[in-house]
Amino acid sequence: MDEEVLAYLNGRTGADEAAKVTTYRVYIHNREVAVEVYDHGPQAGDLRYSAAAYLADLPEVDRHTASRGFSLGNPEPRLRDALSNVHWWEFDNLTD
């Protein structure tokens, strides 16, 4: 079903790209981190998967401009590689 929805959305006039976004939560050094996994579908080829991680209490409006507590990995054809592209070390030295 997901692939059918993505194909439909990508085929719409004016659509630049579509992705299914799944959110996970992980605790790193007692801080809640949200991990978003983007699946652009098999038609995206080498750009199918990407992932972002951010402090769960970071307001959405601040995420892409945050100097700490946010990392967006480069897209990859394999999910594990996309997750590995997240800069996890940026969450190692965060303090409350």
C-alpha cells in the first residue's frame, strides 16, 4: 500500500517529492531523541531512504537551524546506511 500511495502522490501535478515518514524515539544520555526515517519508495533508487534525528523537545521551527541537537543524514539506497549517516556523536555531549 505504501508504494501505491507514494506513486500516486509523486504523480500529482506540482508534487516535488513524497515520502512515508516513520518516527521512532530513543534515549541518549537520558535525553529523548526523535528519529524520523523517510522512505521515498523504490522509484527513488539511490535516494530512497534518509533519516533525521533531533532532540524531542526541540521546537519544529528550530530544528533545521539548531546548532546542536539536530542531524539530517544523506540519502542512501539502503535503510541501514541512511541511519548510519546521521551524526549520532552530536548527541553525545548534550546536557540539560
